[in-house]
Amino acid sequence: MGPTPEPAFPPGDGSPGLAGAQGSGAMAWWRLEMVCAPELEESLLWKLPTLGISRVALTHRPESPQRCLLLAWLPEIDWPAPERVELARALAPLGEPFGLSLPPLAWHRQDDEDWSLSWKQHWQPDPVGQTLLILPAWLEAPADQAHRRPIRMDPGSAFGTGSHPSTRLCLEALEALAEQRGGLGALAPLEGLRVADLGCGSGILALAALRLGACQVAAVDTDSLAIRSTTENARLNDFTVGDGSLAPAQLRLALGSASTLEILLEGRPADLLLCNILAPVIEALSPSFRSLLAPAGVGFLSGLLVDQAPGLEKVLAAQGWRAQLVARQESWGLMRLEIRRDVA
Ligand SMILES: C[S@@+](CC[C@H](N)C(=O)[O-])C[C@H]1O[C@@H](n2cnc3c(N)ncnc32)[C@H](O)[C@@H]1O
């Protein structure tokens, strides 16, 4: 397989996205390239959109798993030389927690047409686990992947195109749960399951849960661009989406955080809680988990570094949870969360 696409951020700024960019003729772009260590990926993918940079891709090459290439496309008109110098300065502190210095930033000017082509090149059908397939919206599943369950994604979508380790860990855990419950050969192995997705990004976890047969997913994100992206991706996959106030929808979606999710769940905690956010945010949100997850439910928490797991386990244990690191990819971990039977 070619380079793997990584989480991309939303065009959100009302930007052209793919289709608009193709039509905007005279515009030129700076393509930023940075070869970086995997530890820096998530921080960069977090930071760049806050600086107004939403067109981002990461590629991993099988021959050098310890390095990834981050690509970002910035409108030339908005990023003159002083702004680009300032950007390097703004990103530099991201390496500090890992004892790394930020790699050099390489800039290449390119025309609009080149940009849209470059963007597309970084998107290939991406198989996850045994049965899932993340499909760029404009592609059909290749014949050798046609047996997989497709999740169609728009490239302009928020974090979560499925190839970031923390997202993959959640997708694989979802699939493992499906295997335990209905078996992966079943049409809807997660049938009857009510799912809560806290920090849905592009909606990829919510859509995977629905694709595996969950009857309903409630999802929230504090980023309005993520809500837009999740809505668009749900429609691409022919799932009904609403805010719960009108006709029942497979995906109930709203801007907000834990308390909004509680409202979407209508006072009935979910059977499965998905939360892929950085460890400090998970910790801050953890007091709400009791009202989001049913006593017999299971949570999958990701977005934490393996080193952060013991601290987080301790915090959760003090709140009556049994939280265990059950999987890892690179330096990212996945925690399974259940009520502690000894104290419940
Ligand atoms: C790492 S992304 C995960 C996206 C997607 N669920 C996935 O697994 O790929 C985390 C998402 O959580 C959202 N987020 C951050 N803090 C949040 C909070 N306190 N409440 C709800 N969402 C939050 C961010 O906007 C972002 O979209």
C-alpha cells in the first residue's frame, strides 16, 4: 500500500475544501513539509488548526516507521515570509514534552491544481482490523477489499481519518467488541447497542459503530467544524442524523461536551462510551462518565500516551472505575473502562 493518510482537519474556515479549491483558479499555496517523530504527530495535528491551518495530511512509510511526513497546504496570500517564520516559532514548544526539537520546516510553492492533486494522492482506501475499510468519498472499494464494511469519509473532515494510532486503536476495539457480541460474520454484530461518542471529530468512531450495527449513537464535539464534518460524513454513509429533537435518527449529534451528551442520551446512559481525547482532557471529563455509561457498560478511552496510563488509571480507580491499558500502537494506548465491581 502507498503512503497512509493521517488525520486531516476540517476546511472549517469556510475554505474551499477539495471541490472549491479546484474551482478557484489563480490561488497559489505553500506546501509545508516536515519529517517528524511519531510522538509529535498528535500535538501538531492539534496545534495546526488552532493557527488556522486545516489542510493537513500525514504519511507513514512502511520502510521508516519511526518517521512520518507531515504535509500542510497554506494559502500563499495569507502566509508571507514573516508569518511562516512565526509559525515555526509557534510550533517549536511542541517538542519539549518529548525532549525533541521541532524538525526543520520545508516550504514549496505550488499552484492550486497541484494542491488538489497532492491532497488526493494522500488518500487511499485504508483497511482497519479484519472488516473495516476507510474509503475516501470519491473512491469505490477495490475488488480485494469489497468484502469489508466501508466507512466513507470526506477529506476535508475533522481529526479522525482513521489512520492515527489512537483512532485505529478505538476502531480495532470496536471491532473486537463486535466479534465478541455477534461475531464479525453477522450482519449487525453490535445490534441493540447504544453508543456515546465524546469528542467525535470527523465522526469516524460513531460511523464505525453504526456500520457494525449499533442501533443508535449520540455524539458531541466542542468544535463546530467537527459537528459539520460528522454530519457530512454521516450523510455520505446514508445514516440518518439529527439533534434528537425531531424524528429519531441513527446519529444524534450536537455541539458541546459531556453535559450535552447526557441530554442527547435522554437520561439513559450508553452501553459503550468512546472517548479519544488527550489524557488531561479525559481526566477532566472523567467525573461525567458515571452519567454517560450504564453500570454494565464498557468504555474505550484513547488519545493517551502509554506513559500516561498509570496516572489515569489511578484517577479513574478513585472514581470507582476499573481502567486498564489493553492495547497500544506506537506510544499511544487504549484503555478499557468498566465499573469496579468491588466498590459498585
Ligand atoms: C483526537 S480527536 C478524536 C476524533 C475522533 N473521535 C477519532 O477518534 O478520530 C479529539 C476530538 O475531541 C474534541 N474535544 C476536545 N476536547 C473536548 C471536550 N472537552 N468535549 C468534547 N469534545 C472535545 C476535539 O475537538 C476533537 O475533535
